[in-house]
Amino acid sequence: MSTPTTTPTPTTTEEDNLQSRLPDPIQLFPEMGGVAAAMTKVAHNGLIPKTTIALVHLRAGQIVGSTYHTVRQADILRKSGEAEERITAVASWRDAPYFTDAERVALELVEAVLNPNPFGERVPDELFVRASAHYDDKALWTLTLAISQIYFFIPVALIAKPIPGRPLGKNYSK
């Protein structure tokens, strides 16, 4: 009878070896910090719940296949006390019982903006009317600019590949 062999546990994980493709853009373009701060200030002006913004940003990350954004936004939601069911169900929000009507229309709006519609407008009048039923003009602008904020950072994540799970300022290895 042979004795079972065990494989040694590695001392580092693949995650420990992650490298970004590019350095932190703030090192090259310090003025970008001001742009990012201004976008955050507008998106978090209090008219849209921070949770809704994080849900929208999480859904955007899922749609474009950005591990960086999905990990970051899920972490933000967890730290704000969101239930794991809500975080996990963002990918299947349409049939999940965890979201308010206002959150649902916000998730639908980010999907409409990010997904091509070969048969018509990405954001049809009917969707705009439903969004307007939940958000006044200033809140709808806030939601629109919150979607713009994540849209601004999507190419950064997909091209530069910052390291998921690391805090801002420490998420680049170059």
C-alpha cells in the first residue's frame, strides 16, 4: 500500500504576483487626481444613494468584464454593510428580489448605456420616462454623471490593468 503524497502549499498565491500593465497614471498626469476627485464629488452629492451608485458601478464592471471594477465595487458595497445576496445578485438583477424600483431603473440605465442596441436607441424614451419617475432632473443628472464616472475609468482598468483588491494608490506595480 502506497502512502499518499501531499503537495506543498505554495507560500505565495497567483494574486500576490499580479502586475499592472502600466504605472499609476497619477504619477504621469497629477492633474488627473483633481478630475477623479471632481467626478466623485459630483456622483456622491447626496441625491442618489451611495449604494445605488456602487451597484451601478458594479454592474458596469460586470458588463465590460473588468475584474478590477467588480472587485472594487463589491468591496465598497461590503464595507458599507450591503448583504452578500444583493452584491451577488447584481449580475442577475432583473429576476432578483433584492432591489428597489429606483435601483432597478438605475441598473437598467447603465446596461442601456453600455450595451449596443442594433434595433434602436440605447436609452429609449420609455426607459427615460421610467427613470424620471424615480429621479428628478438633478438626481437624474447625478445618476448620468455617476455612469459617466465609471465609463471614464473602464478603459483605465481594461488597458492598464490595475491590481484588483488593492487600495487606490497601491493598485499599480510599475
